Amino acid sequence: MVAYLHAAPPPDASMPGGPDALDLQGGAGGWVLLVGDTPRPTVAEALVREGFDSVHVDGARAALARLGVEAGGTLPDAAPMAPKAELPRLVIIDADLPDGDGFSLCGVLRADPKCAHLPVLLMAKCAEEFHRDLAAGVGADEYLVEPVEARDVAMLARLKAGRRGEEDVYDAHTSTLPLGALLRALLSGVRSGRVVLSEDSGALFFRHGLAVDAAFHGERGILAFRRLLCFGSGAYTVTFGPELQRGSFSMDRQFLCEQVEPALERFEQLRVKGLPLAARLTVDFARLAQELPSLPEDVEQVVRLFDGRRTVRAMLLECRFPEALAYEAATRLFMLGVLVPAILVEERERARESAGPPRLFEPALAPDSESEPGRDAS
């Protein structure tokens, strides 16, 4: 039975790991400059896991010297202007530095032709009301307030490695930067913008640390948000800028981490180890009648969607239950034998048809001449 379930079509090239997956620039050889009086070992380790090297300097002067820049422009005695490939992929600067402040340092980098394109993240130990406006004024790519998880910083570094030219638009792929991890990182900052899938009809909108709206396959709002995180795959773009989307819900990072991520993890475990999303299942009604007394009443909403034509993925998209819950219910029904591969039923029907119509009215065979009464044996 398992062999039938896994006889699915070849994976789409646009799916994670397919040949069209973007080769992001943040791979081997890229490095990130950390500027601050206190080293950040957890951030450095997270960056290494994402394929970056990290270099730490303790202040603004050391950072400018490392980049070959001074307040008035590139240092005259510096080495010839290095190509972009030799510059860091990202600069992470503490808001408070022993010899200045991170906002001023960011402004200096933005004024230098060689470093103006570099993504810059500003990190503050405590939030100040004017910091967000000040960060925007000096051209920082993001402003983060501690405590910040190292994995979120690494995810932002991965995203910034896919910058599209000089625009504030970034290319990424779910195989290297899953939507859930991306959203968690985006909500740790204060920027606004949108995430748009390139091949799927889906989009996600965020504003000042909140997810505010989503659209996916004709759905809108929180339902589209859940399905986008579960089923959205392939290449996508992240565009930063004023987001005027009115919004249909409001979700902060804490709610995402505590309520949404556990369900996403369960869904991913089922996707990897459970029923293939491409499997077509149908109902064994005899088995259903046996198991029905032990099943919840609302399981009917899951069972009725398995008609032998829908795939598991189609069922999950039509069912109004949360995706992880519906997936778990379908897996349980399959283990009980209530759901069976549709191909087995189809093969049984074909075998029945090949045997021909049932012989219900066959004529009686003529009796042997030896046994017929009244006939002369000679």
C-alpha cells in the first residue's frame, strides 16, 4: 500500500530543491561585519550555519578602517577600490559604540560610493522612540531591538544576500529561506513591505513588526496566511517600503512563535514522514462503518473530501480545519484503513470489468444422451 502512495509524479522543478532554486549570494566566501564593543558569538555561529564568515571589530574607527572608508570618503591611502564581491554581504552595527554611534556610522557608509549599497542592520540594547525614524533617516536596512534571536539575524543576512541591484527588493527561495523563518525574522524588525511568490498566487504583507494580511489561491486573511506558510513554495521576492494594504488581521512575532510555528512544525513532519500530498485516497465504507463509533463526530468533514479524485493537498486546501489538524486526521484514518489508495480501488474495478459481465441467465446444458429417459441406447 505504501508503494502505491509514493508512486507520485516527479517533483516539480519549482519546488524546494528543484533545479530552479536560486543560488543565493550568501554562500561560501561571503562574510558579515559585526561592529560593537561586545562580540556576539551566538550571532556569529548562526551566520556560519548559513554559509557566512563573520568578522568582528569593536568600534566605528575599526569598521571604517576594515572597509577602507573615512568620514569624508574612501581613505586616500587605502587599497584600490575592492569589487563588491570582496566587501561584506551585510554590516551589523550596535546603536551604541565606544567611539561614536551606529547611526552616524551607517550614514558614513551610505555616503561612500564603495559601501553605499551594503545592507546595514542597526541593533539597539533598548528601544527609543526616535530610533526608528533616525534609522530610516540614515538609510539603515533594518532596526532591531534586543533581545534578538541569532537565527533571525542570520535569516536577514541570508535575505539581504539576494538584493536585486540597487533596489530595496530581494530575491529568495523557499528551499534556502522558508517563508516561516523569513516572516519570523521580518517581524523582529520595524520595516514594512510585502512578500510575493513568483509562481504561486500568494502574497504576505507586514507593517512595523506585524503581519497584517495575506492572499493565497483566492483566499484572503488568516486562512490564506496559514495556507501560504504551509503550501507556498518556490522563488519569491521581498519588497520593502510603505505598505498601504488595509489589512485583515494583526499578528506579532510572539504569537507567530508560540501559536503558528508549532503547527507548522507538525505539518512539516507529516509532509516528510506521512501521507504524500500528491496521494489520491478514497473511503473504504465497510471499514468506516466499523470505526465510526470510535471517531470524533466532526471527522465526517475530512472523510467526505476523499472521493478518489482529490489529492491530499487538495483536501487540505478545501478543508476548513487547520492544516496540521486535518493532515493528522487524514493520516490517522489511513492507518485505521478507513482511507485507502484510490489506485487499489481502480485496479479492482478494472479486474472486475476484464472478467466480463456476470453470467446470471446461462441456459441449462443439454443432458447427456446416455442419461436421457426413453432414448434407445442402441
